[in-house]
Amino acid sequence: MADICLRQFADTDAATLLKWGQDDHYRKTAGFAHYASLFEAKTAIKQYQQRDNSYAVCLQTDDQLIGIVELYSRGESGDLAKTKEVGFLLDRDYEGHGYMTQALRVLFNYFFKELAQTQIWAGTFNSNLRAQKLLKKLGFKYIYAASQPTDKNYFTNQVKYYLLERAQWLKISKNTES
């Protein structure tokens, strides 16, 4: 039985986004935006609501927002139309319970099985070992590292890129169903 559910973002989620946006932990681990006010967080909620494939991760018990999972387009034509890049964030108070693993499994099953996507890419900061461990657990393979400019362009972040192929996911998900 799943402990989490994925849903669309609600206006009431703005307070949680504000909390994350004012905590350096989420900027340093996931590149999450800084929000200085509830108004900015409410504006961000509207943006999340308008994005395709952007979901609030919530506990089944109370529908409380505990994380975010998103799949971003990598291109609109040719082979890129069937690939996505995943982004995810989990409230640190909920780490270590398998919630993000569950959320990503639901998302990946939908995109690989129902929509027949071919690849999902993921990028993590070099220092985000927890995310890298999760990606490997889900079958992602390390592909390369690159420098990425920060939003201020004063510094760069080293980012590791991982890839999950549809065939690999179908094999993994079949093994976990039995």
C-alpha cells in the first residue's frame, strides 16, 4: 500500500513552498528558488499549477504537501519528444521513509508504461549524495558531469547527470511487482 499520493498543487501549498524557499538546505541540495514572501510563494504555486507533469507529493493520511516531482520536456521534436528530465524535492522532515522512492515509482510507471517515454534524465549537484543514491536505487546510470552556472552567474555548480532507459525501468518494475 502506498503511503503517498501525487496530486495537482493547491493554493494552500504556498506556505510550504515559502518554508522551503527560505531554507538554504533546499537551494543547496536541489537548486530550489528563494521566496521572500507568501505572495512570491503563491505566484510559484500558480506556475506549478500551469505546468504539465508537475505534482505535489502528499501523505495519504492528511494530503499534506511533503515534496515535489516533475518531469520537464527535453525537446519537442524527434527523439527528444519521448524523453524527459526529472526534478524532485522532499521536505527534510520526511526523508528516510521511502516517500520519494514511492513517488518516483508512480511517476515513472505512468510515463514509461502509459505514455511510452523512452528516457528519463536526472541532474544532481555533486554534493547531493542522497539524491544520487536514490537515482541508482531506481535504476539510473551515471552518464557525465558538467558545470552549471548559478542564478547569479558568480559561481558554478558541478552537476552529475544520470539516465534511466525505458527497457531498464520495465525490467526493474516487473521484478518489484512479483
